[in-house]
Amino acid sequence: MTHFTAEDISALGRIERLTLINSVTGYKPANLVGTASENGKTNLAIISSVVHMGSDPPLIGFFMRPMVTERHTMENILATGCFTINHVHHQIAEKAHFTSADFPREVSEFDRCALTSEFLEGFHAPFVAESKIKIGLELADKLDISLNKTMLVIGKITHLFFAPEVLEQDYHLNLNAAGTICVSGLDTYHSVDVLARYPYARPENTPEF
Amino acid sequence: MTHFTAEDISALGRIERLTLINSVTGYKPANLVGTASENGKTNLAIISSVVHMGSDPPLIGFFMRPMVTERHTMENILATGCFTINHVHHQIAEKAHFTSADFPREVSEFDRCALTSEFLEGFHAPFVAESKIKIGLELADKLDISLNKTMLVIGKITHLFFAPEVLEQDYHLNLNAAGTICVSGLDTYHSVDVLARYPYARPENTPEF
């Protein structure tokens, strides 16, 4: 086994460290966060830190760095109190990736990256028409992470849209049917296949391994 | 598109809501969190909420619910200030899944689920010998999430171990080479293939879509 200590990691160049540490947590979900300013200027950003925080109430979080490319998203969320999360699928992977470029404020990533903004049910933030699973959220809280000056943005689900074929009988969403992909590191996108599904784990149904 | 409002989600049965909302964020990393009590009793728990929080310092977070099955892990982290995160790969998927059963405190999931505890570099928390990517972390902070009484546990990486063939030249970790898998919903495990890798996105190298 190769072994890196904290000191070894700290001694890496910035890009090498970013690349390595973005890889170590495993596969990450590929999502597009859609927002609009108060006067309706849209913004779209790919983000890999979306995480399920709880089901009742239904809460989803993501981490926001205090950096230029993400500032438009955060400004819009603070100004309007809402955002959308939209799954990235095979056909839009490259377009989704390039939303991370640091475009000037007057450029909407929807236009530049040829993705279609869609306004549903009077919700202020734009959804991505191409996505097969999309979520509308209201800002529920934001927590400052003092250790590294990032912020945990917490949204409460107010709308959930998905292609009908994605819903299974037990309310599991079949992400393969939605074409949803995942990410590793900073730039590598992955297709996904079902390996196995196991029953709810209880001591009495645990196999003798 | 099928449309669920917040009220529709709230009206679901508990299990249906858990199943649905655990699916909506996309693919999640499959990791085993290893801990030990002060007197060395080991504990192992699969967890799907591990998230990259930053690279300098290298910080990783995960969410802990105030529930029985996870309390042993949290008690150990608070008592000893450290834990490990170990990737789940194809060959250990079923064993890893069943660590989530609510075993009595005297049962170590390492023993019951036939996974091998491994102590490296004098680190107090056990690593999973079978994993090809494993991380030792010290507890850096914990944040109470008042909205749902969960907790964000934040660890700083102090040790990183991986099989040599996993490291690429640019410090990206090849998760396919490590056999790492991902999870959707509560119980579905997925194998992963590389779809595409794209260059760092800048306005000037963004294709005309």
C-alpha cells in the first residue's frame, strides 16, 4: 500500500492536492444547480457535493466554496431563497462539465452550454429541461464551516419531478433508467450499472459470512 | 413528468419517503466507517453520506443520524477523536451492506460480517484490510444541524493508504482500478465504468455546443 501522511498531502502542489483529495471520498453524484437572480437572469453550475441530509423533512445539502465561479449561484440563492438540483445524464455530460468555466456574469451557462431552462409550477429558479430527475428546493439554512471558510447550503424539497419510468413500486428511483451518471475527482464522469440489491439489514437476516 | 409536491412527499408512509428521498440526490459513495472504543472494541458501519469538503486542509464530512445503529460509531469518535473511511468494492459489497444491521454493542461488525480489522501506523481506529483505498482522519469539528437533529462530522485526513496501481500520474485516483462501487437509495449497489474525462473548464476552451 502507498502511504501518504498529512505532511505528504500538504507538501503536494495545489493542483495535485486538489486532484487527489477530490478523488478519495469515492464516486460523487453529478448534479446541476439552477438559480436565477431577482430579475430573472439564470445561472447553472455543476456540483459534486450534493448530499442527502434527511427525509422528514426532506433536506438536501451541498458545499459552496467562496470562489468566483460559484459566487453567482450563491448570490442568487441568498437573494431569492430557492434553487434547483438536476441530475446529469449521459447525453449532457460534456455540456454539464463546461458550466464550471468562469464565464462572465452576463453569460448564462444555459445559453453558453446549450442546456434548456424550464420554469415549472411558478417556481422562480430554473430547472434543466433535459434532466430526467429534478428537484426544486427552498433555502432552509446555511452553515458556515469555519475550518475552511466554505458554507453548507441546506435546501428543503418543495417540488420533485421525474420521468414516470424512473419510479419503482417501492418508491426507489431507478437512476439507471434516468441515465444518471457520477463523477470522480475533478473531471472524470462514469456510467453506472446495477450490481446487487440487498434486503433491509437486521441481525436476524444477516447471512453467516 | 411525474410531480410530487412537499405535501405529497409528507403524505407518504415513512419507508416509502425514506426510499424516495434517499434516491433523489443521485449516486452516493459506498464507504465503511471504522472506529474503536477507548479500550479497543471495534465498530464498522456502512455510510453513504461521505462528502469532500475541501482540499487544503483536506477535510471530509459525513452526516450522522441520532439513531441506534449509528450511536456506537459516534460514541467512539467522540471518545477517541479519530475514525477511518474505507472504500467498498465489488467483493465486499454484501458484507458491507449488512454492517448496517442493529447488532448489539458487544458484537463487532468486523467479526460478524467477516471483514478484517487492520491497525496501521499506530492509528487508534481500525482500517478495513480488504479495502483498496482507506483514510485515517482526526475529528476536526462537529456541527449540529438544528433542522433535523442530525450532525455533520468533519474529519481532517491524517493518513491515506491506497493500492499503488490506483494512483494516476496527475494524482487522480482511478476508482475503477480499486473496484470501488456506489449506492443508490437505501440498498442498491452499482458498478461503475469510465464514460469520459474532460479538460479543466475555462471560457476559452469551452466547445461551441
